[in-house]
Amino acid sequence: MRISSAYAALAAVLAPFAAAHPTGHRESAPLNEALSLPDLVSLSGVPKGWIAGDSSTFEEGRILLTPRQGSKGSLWEEENYQLRDSFTLEWTFRSVNYEGRSEGGLAFWFLNPNGKSDLTDKTLYNGPAKFDGLQLLVDNNGPLSSTMRAQLNDGGDTFTTASIYDRTFASCLMGYQESSVPSTLRLTYDRSSDNLLKLQVNNKICFQTRKVRIPEGEYRIGVTADNADTPESFEILKMSIYDGPVEDSYIPNVNAMAQPRVLTKVIDKETGQEKLLEKEAYEIENDKVSNYELYKKLDRVEGKILANDINAIEHELAELHRTQEELLKYVTQLTQVLTSSTQKSQTVADEDRNNYGDFLSLNEKLEKMLLDQEKIREMTKHTSVGPHIDDIASKLAIWLFPLIAIMLVMAYYTFKIRQEIVKTKLL
């Protein structure tokens, strides 16, 4: 199998927050019953069409690949699978009787038998060390302990149990040992969805990428195991293959598998205080590093960027940008409305001030006249020249009070008329 993307562009851990598929209902692809494992519970032995190798045995509805300490096993399909555009492969497995580090592991294979795969080789977890295709490895011996890892090869490289961790293009943390509950991995490839390659474990996203292209052709499907002199028993309970994506393949990537996190202890030389800092797996561990090591680590960073499927993130960022623009428009409109309302209120206040100014001025003049009258009355009390002040005041009152009443009435009607004019303007 020829992989279109270079291995260097994929040599990094894929982030789990890659693009999620639409959540609407999708019809599942049909089950390929001829190449799927039948119901093992109803059988008494390994079904026809499958080859169980080495120490593999059939027991109580399951296939034990490593039934005893220091054993190896395998299970391969006799007939090759014909890939056209897409497929979904599901394996249900379990690991019991051991928990902890082990040089062994469980490897799932999707290989091109007509390429450079040496299917007779059993040096890599009881499978070929030089293969053309895809390997999914479950083990607990790497630098990040218990993980699910994915490796691609075009037959040009020879993998070993020591170097395989440096050639992983995607991984996720996975606790699988000594579990009474089986685990199910679901591998989906869909050429029509921009070459989507997606791995789910127990309906949680482990990784996905659109940087891998699997060509049409025949592929060999199988699983191998090696417990490396431990009592760990790898069991296969079910295998189903579909000629396309299934409905569960489109479960949104909300519940992602845990991704590797590396913590390093830093000690302050002056105070002796210790603290833990989180580091990425590709960060430089030593201060001194060769150019070759530096290029390798930069290559991994580049692979992480290229292999990460960020289409959905770009879409979300575009949506956020569009939402911000709409909010800015709303805020601008609201500001304009508030400004217009403030200006209108100021205009009404100015008009009221103009309308009531004459009335207030008239009131001030009347008050001034009354004060002047009081002053004149006080002054006339101290003089006897001319008529008596009371006579003058009584005569003035006869003319002033009606005049004041008339002016007040005129001011009132003037105020009412102007108020009606203001209301008419506002309407």
C-alpha cells in the first residue's frame, strides 16, 4: 500500500479535537458477513475462513491469542478484503490476568498482501516487522505507558519494538489491562469525506486525519499478540467489517480519549523549591542537542500541525468572526439610537425652555412690581405730603389687580397653546 503523505508529515500525535462530523442521522453501510467473524458464542471452534496461528485457542465463545505465560498467537482472514472507497473495521478484545509494563502487545493489521509485506515474519508482536499498510498497536511499554498507537509503512522501513514509538503518527492513552469489560476499536476510512481516517475506542475519538490516502485494492486483515513471558491473556471476542462508514462513525468528537501529557520536575537552584511543568512529548529534554535531533523534533512539530485535522476549528473561527461582526452592527445601531434619543430629549428641553421663558419672565416682572409696591408703601408711611398712602394704594389696587388677573389669564392660555404646538410637533 502506497501512502500519499510522507511519513515525516505524520510523525506526531494527532490532537483529538479534530473536525466532528455532522450529528444528523446517517444510514450505516452494509455488514460484510462473509469476512466478519460470526457469533463466536454459538460456535465450538475457530470459524471457517480464519486462520488461528501459534498458541491461539478457542474457548467459551472467544479466541485466546495468548492463553498461557510466554505465548504468542495470531488470527488472520484467509480471504483478502477488496477496498473500493471506504470501510469500517471493528474489533472487540480484552486483556486479562496481568497489569503493568510488558514488552508484549496486541497488534491489529490492515496490510497490502501484494506489496512489500512479509507475512511470514513474526518478529514484531508476532507480526511482520516490514509491512506495507497500517498497524494499530495496544501495549504498555512505551514512554507514555498504556496507549493505542498507529503506525504507517510502505514496506521500506523495518520496525522494531524499540523504534516503533518514534514512528507513531497518532496515539491516545488507553487503559486496557486486567479489565472484565471488553474494549471495541472502530477504524473508519472514507475517501468521499476527503480521505477521512478515524479511530474510535469505545465510541470515543482517539485520532482522525485527512492526510492519509489508502488506495483501492486487496488488503489482508488480522491480529497478532505476544505477551512477552507474562501471564497476560489477549482475547478476541468479535470482528465486523462494513463496506463503508457506519452510523456510529459519525458520533461527534466531544468525548475524546486522553492525550499524552509529559510533566517535568524543575528545581530552583537558589531556593530549592520544586515545581512540575507540563511539556509536549516533542519538547527538547536536554539542553545540548545535535542538529540531527533538532531537525527530528522540528519534523515532529510540523507533522503535528499538518496531520491535525483543523477544518472544524477554522469553521468555528469563521463563525465566531461572523458573530462578532453582527454584534458590532447591533452595538453600532444601538449607539445611534441612544444618541438620537439623547439629542431629541435635549431638543425637547430647549423647546420647553423657550416656551416657558415668557411665562417665567412675566412672573418675575410681577414679583418685581409687588416688591416695588411694598417699598413705596413703606416710604409713604414716613411722609405726610400729598394724599394719604392708603388712598393711593386703594386706587392703585383697583386698577392693578384686574390687570394682573388679565395678564395671568393671558399667560396661562399662551402656555396651553404652546404646549399643544409642542405635542403636535412630536407626533
